[in-house]
Amino acid sequence: MTKIHLETFGKGKPIVLVHGWAMHTGIWREFAKLLAQNYRVACIDLPGHGRSEKIDPFTLERISDELVNIIPPSLPFPKGGMSMPLAK
């Protein structure tokens, strides 16, 4: 199994934050702590980024599989996903 770095904050409805290319979970840390006042926030390093191991092949399908496998079971998502209201 590939080592994927995960940081979690807070309690409540789950939110998963994934950074962009060539970044890591640190990009979300302060924002995640603010969200954690009302939500359970999971920040994940993509494979080959931050503290996560590299994968081969580095494909969208493989990356997706790794992300699905690392999301904590304690973050049950409602059937059909969930949405959050946009801030005004």
C-alpha cells in the first residue's frame, strides 16, 4: 500500500481538501483550521507530493484510487455527495 499523508481537523460534517499540482497539505492548513470550527476536515497530499510516496504509473485513475482508499472511514459522506453553501 502506498503511504499517503493525511491531516485531519475538527468535528462535524466531512470536508476533504486536496491541493493542486506541485503543492502539499500545508497550503490548506490555516483554512482547514478555520473550517474545523464547524466541520471535520481532511487534507490529503497527492501521491508524489508533500509527505506522500510516489506512485507508478502516475495516472488519474491510480491517483483517484489512492485518494478514495485514504479518506478515513470516520468521514461518511451522504449518498450522492454533499454540497456547501458558498460564502457571500
